[in-house]
Amino acid sequence: MADDEQAITYAIVMVGEGKPGDEERPVVWFPRFYITGVPETQSGAATGSNPDAGLFFGAGSTPWGNHSLVPESRWDDTSRKWAIRETYEKGGVETVSYQTLEEWAKTPRRMTLRLPPGLHAHLVSIARSRGLSLNQIIVGALMDWRDDPYRVK
């Protein structure tokens, strides 16, 4: 971050129950996560949505479903029923620095797969014929699916 650049703190909030404009049952927003030290140049939705950092906020499988990224400058918005600043000051919700998120995004993840023996043998054969590792074949297939989940059936 440049010396003259300002750092921003964001809250990731989930929309709770309620009705917009209904004073008796207003929409309630619940803080779920805070990100501190975000450079101004990285502000906006991209701040909290780096899938490589291992974070997912959404409803079901819909990224950002029922969630919003709210900069600190809007935490005191009285037109909304939320307690973002109060929750942040009490420390009741996980807080992480932007720098930590960047480190998480660079850290490889490990998982174990249980494959049927026939599929395993087939994938090993493909990997050997291409001069690749089994890991490279599986990671490549997963990345293809990530980029176009509807193409892979």
C-alpha cells in the first residue's frame, strides 16, 4: 500500500428478516466478518470475494446471496437497522486484515479424495501419457469446472 493511500475497513453483512420500509419489522443486517486495512485501490466487491482466500459468503450456492460488503463510512447509516460499528467494537465477529487474506489466497489447500479404483487407474494413465502428475490432472479438471461449471456435466 502506498504511503499516501488510505486504508478502509469493510464489514460483510447478511440481510436478516424484515420488510423494507416497515417500521415495526425493519430489515435487520447481521455482521458476519470484518476486513481491516484494505487499500483504497482494492475497495469494492473484489475485496471480500477472492475465492482463493477460502472465504464464501452467500445463500446456498449463490455467491453474495443475502450478503453485502459495507465500507466503514456507511456503518452509521441510520436508514438501516444494523449494528455494524457496535459489533466491531465489541469484537464479537471474526476480523482479519487484508494482508492476511492475500496470504490465505497464496496458500495451497490440501484435500483427500476417495476415488473408485477404476477411475484412479484411468486418471493415472492419462497423467502418465501427458507427462503430468495425478494432482495436475485433477486440479486442471477442477479449474475447468470452476471456469465453466455448466460445461462439465
